[in-house]
Amino acid sequence: MYQGPCRNNVVLRRRRLLKSALCGALGAGILDASLGKASAAPGPVPQPRIAAAIPQLDALAQKLLASSGIPGMAIAVVQGPKTIFAKGYGVAKAGTPALINPDTVFQLASVSKSVGATVVARQVGNGSVAWNTPMRELLPWFALSGPKATALVTIGDLYAHRSGLPDHAGDLLESVGYGRDDVLHRLRYVPLDGFRTKYHYTNFGLTAAAQAVAVKSGQDWAVLSEQMIYQPLGMSRTSSRFADFESRPNHAVGHVPVDGKFVPGPPRDPDAQSPAGGVSSSVNDLAKWLSMMLGMGNVGGTQLIPEAALRPVIEQQILTRPAHDGRPAGYYGFGFNVGTSDAGRMLADHSGAFIMGAATCFMIIPSTNLGIVVLTNARLIGVPEALCLSFFDWVQYGALQKDWAAEMAKAFAGITAPEGSLAGQRQPPLPFPPKPLPFYTGIYNSAYYGKLLVGVENGGLVLTLGPAGVKYKCRHWAGDVFAMTAGGESAVPGSLFKAVFTGRQVALELFETEGPGLGVFTR
């Protein structure tokens, strides 16, 4: 599920994992303990073992709902074209009686990438585009910082996160109010790292590719998604518009932890990166989509997506984690993570999460003809992943191979801690005093982020940035260093970042994470 442990910087890793969604294959990163015992040519799974796994899954779901404190979740399991299990647990909003059922709509976060990849695959199948169509043929204005990469980058490069854009490039632009087109235009300022040689997970890189496909079709992305996938599959509760999600009478509200309890959080509008994180759906709808995936595009005897166009999404397109310690390598396809289960079976999956309160996961193992999806309405603590892994342990072995609930709780506790170099640090007892606060005030500028207004409010510095006028409060730390807080999708509560003033410049640690020098603003 995670790309995270492939990163070198723990602080950046935590923020990137939590920003808009989790990613990385079940066969890579922090969950690679589930691999490593691969056997050659696994045989079919006995039907009685599948039947026995369902009540185990149901019991574990109820146990996790009670022990984790999350308000609600929904689960569906498909076997080929049939949904063999679908159930809701808990409530859509804490403190209300609205029970979750299999038709309750959740925000999918980064599971949207996999759903959107099948939209593109259908366009590939009808000849509108190809996975290797250069972006310059579709969006002539789209550019990367390297001219060669700009000329060569394709739809597939961006859907496989191999464009060279660094992890989550553009996410912070969205967090301060820039819309989709503004973000995509500004990506040209971001230094590249490893065009077609390295995996760096980017919401807006993938969004650029989807936008190019939509422009070629003559429709916006939400309409194209409806026409290509949602309507043909009968996914009547699925949309790529945030307004549709909010207007559903039966939708799950996101929750965040406060004083040990999950409470409703602020809404998360992901329309700017809709192809990467903006889909909302129910488990009943996603069961239809999973069945289509297991059928390699075939639905009820009709080939909705040609197999040649769809199969590349679950083929190895870029290495995400090299083999090590006897465990196989992990890969990313086009919008899907690709790995190998501990029983030697090919698997595809994706996770998603919003800091503001969503955690989702699906997993398919084609050789078992099974798929599972788990949606929750609370900030990630590993519940969806634990259920997916546990289910396929029961399917492959008839018993749990590991206490996945405990493993996931431990793993998520390690990656959801506050970020920033000042988080958890004690201010120097006798810090050097700052200059008079008006010395720091004024208008600063960054080619990437735009204008930054530094002002004084209530005796402290306040930084105002972006079209949305997002404010970041600062308190003095030592000398010309101030401690800056951030919220929303930018950072988990308790995070604390440096703002360092030097002459006519200020360097903001939080905004340095998308590329060296990008977080330096000049007055």
C-alpha cells in the first residue's frame, strides 16, 4: 500500500503519505513482510475455503470497528462477476443515527487513480489515445522543467509516476487555493529527478495525463468518466465531482481524531486533482468495477474495454521497491500497484487517504478470481489494509499468517506522527531575540508559489499565501527563525516547520518539500 518506506526522508515521507492518498503496492514498502515465501505455480483456491473466509472477515470487521473507534466502514467482496459479500458497519457521521450500508457513498482518495486508469484504458481501446501518446500532442502548453522530458513524456509516463516530477509535486499549490490548470502550468518550475528511471508518486502528474485524455475526447474528466465507466457498469452512486458527493443523501462524512475520539472533520474538496483523488463511490458500485477488472474488461459477455488496452494497467511499468531480503520487488502499473502475494500469486491494489478523514483500499488477486474493497470515513489507521490482507490470508491459507490489525496499527502510528524539524522540539531556553517584527513584514515572491504576504497579527507573524489567502501562524523560535504551523491536507496536527528569514528572503521548510529552492521567497 505504501510508497513511503522507499523514501529517504522520514519527515517528507510522512507528509507525502498523508497528503492526498496513500500509495505503494501491498508487495512493497512497509507491508513487504507479507511477501517472501512465494511458491511456484499456485493452484486454484478451494471454494469451501473462500466460503469460510467470509464470516471471518465479517467478525474481524466488527471487532476493528469497536477497537479502533472509527465511526464507520463498508466492505464488498467479489468472485468473478458476482458480489458474494457486501455490508456496512457503524454510522456515516458520529453522533447521528445514519447507519452505513453497501450503498453509502465514501470519498475514495487515491483509489481514484485506479478507477480513472480504466477510463483512460477505454479511451485507449477505442483508439482516441494510446498509453504512449506524447503529452505535447494533447496538451501543447504542458511542460516539465526539462525540454527533453517535455518533448517525450507520455500519458503512460504520468500514470506510472515515472515522469521525473518529485513526490506529490503540486499538492501544496492546491492546498493554498490554486486550481487544476494553474497547478499544471506551474509544474514546469519543479526540478525533475529521473525521467523514466525513478518512481515518484504525483497526484498532479497523473491529473495532467487524465486532463489531456479528456481534452482529446471533447469532454471534461467527470463527464468522460461517467460515459466510459460509471454508466456502462451501472455505477449510479459514483462521481468524479465533489458537489455530487456532498449532495448524496447517503454519504459518509470524514472524521479526524480529537482527544482520542473521531469527530467530523472539515470537508475535503479534491476537484483540482479529481482523476487522482476525487472519485466518490459505494462498495456496491465498486464491486461492479472490481468484477470488470477480474474479467479483464469483460462485463456480462460484452468486452467493455479491450484486454490489450486494459491489461497494461496491472503490468509492471516502473520499479517501486527492489527485491531484498528474499522478498520480491514491487512495481507500479498505470494507476495500480503490482506485486506478488506470499503464496506466489500476482496481485494488484491501491490505498487512499485524506488527512481530513478518509481511508480506503482494494485488492485483487486474479488467479483466485477474487477482489475486495474496504472504505472507511476516518483518518487512516490501517483498518482497510488489515482487512484486505487478512481476507487473502484466509483465502490462500485458511488461516491468518499474521495479526494484520496489530501490524497495521503499529505501522500507521509510525507514519502519522507530526512533521517538521521543530515538531516535538523544545524551544531554546534563552533564544536570541528577533528583530522588531515589522522588519520581516512585506510582500515576498516565488515563481512557483506566487506572492507571500508577511504581516503582524496579535503580536505575532502571520504568513498569507495563495489564491485562497491561506494563513500560517508563526511564533518566534530563535533569532531570525520562526516556528510555523499548518493544517488541512498540508500536515497532521502537531506539525511544526521552520520559517527562516535571511536578508531579503524567507525559506519555508514546509514548502521546500516539492523541490530544492521552491520554498524560498524573495522580498
